[in-house]
Amino acid sequence: MTTKSPEQLIATYGDMVYQLAYAQTRSRHDADDVFQNVFLQVVRCHPVFESEAHEKAWFIRVTLNALKSYWRAAWRRHDVPLDDRIPFPAPEESALDDALRRLPPKYRTAIHLYYYEGYTAEEIAQMTGEKPSTIRTRLTRARAQLRTLLKGESDDALREQLPQHE
């Protein structure tokens, strides 16, 4: 059983939590809010973990729950997108980033956990409470949608942009 300080946990899992939150919200400010909620849970609950794998899975599960709360929040129903006339610096983006943003959230989650975090379909299913076949179907459909969205891109270019899954 391992017990780490919140600072150690932020140093270890902060990037992963933020990347998952950003992959879903596509907003730095909203990802910051989700990030803060996840680590507030750490301070409130003082979790004790059985292993490193349990620790990482706990953070992914809490992040996914925080994202569900974010999407269900009452203020989101009245959310109005910023006017395009308001200038702000856009981060450098690739065609893959644009295509990922256009995927439905359930597909973005599956792609992120599989390719960026390195989980198997079975592990993702356990974390999300879905069946492994559902996750495999989402991955297949997400890949198909990405191929369609990236029609002008070559398959080799797509493979180079996605992290390699071992």
C-alpha cells in the first residue's frame, strides 16, 4: 500500500489528468477546472493505493467522473460559444488535433486512453464500466471516423501523429 502527498501525486499524474480533461473539453479553462476537482478529491479522500496501477486507474476513474459532472452541470446548458470576432492566440494544431476534436466524447475518451495512456480495451472497459466489446467497437468506429476526417492525410502521416501503443 502506498501513500503519497498531494504534491507527489500532482507531479506524477498531473499531466495525465490534464491531458485527458483537455482531450474531452478542448478548453484550457475547463480542463483546469476538471484538474482542480480531481486533485480536490485527493485532498478530501486521502486515498490509499494498493499499487501504482491502482493509483493510476483511480486517477483516470476520478477524472472521467469529474468530466461527467462537468458535462451535466446546469451552466453548460446555457453555455454560449465565444464570438469568432474575439481574437485569441490559437495553439499550434495538426490535422489530427482537429479531427480528434470533431469526434464524439465517447470516442475521444477511448482513443485517448488507448493510444495516449496505453490501456487495453479490457482495462478501459473496467475503468468506464462498459463492456470490452463496446470499447473495441468505439475504437474501430473512432478510427474509421478519423480516416474519413483525414481523407487528405496519408495513413503513414496519421500513424506518425498517434502515439504508438505497445
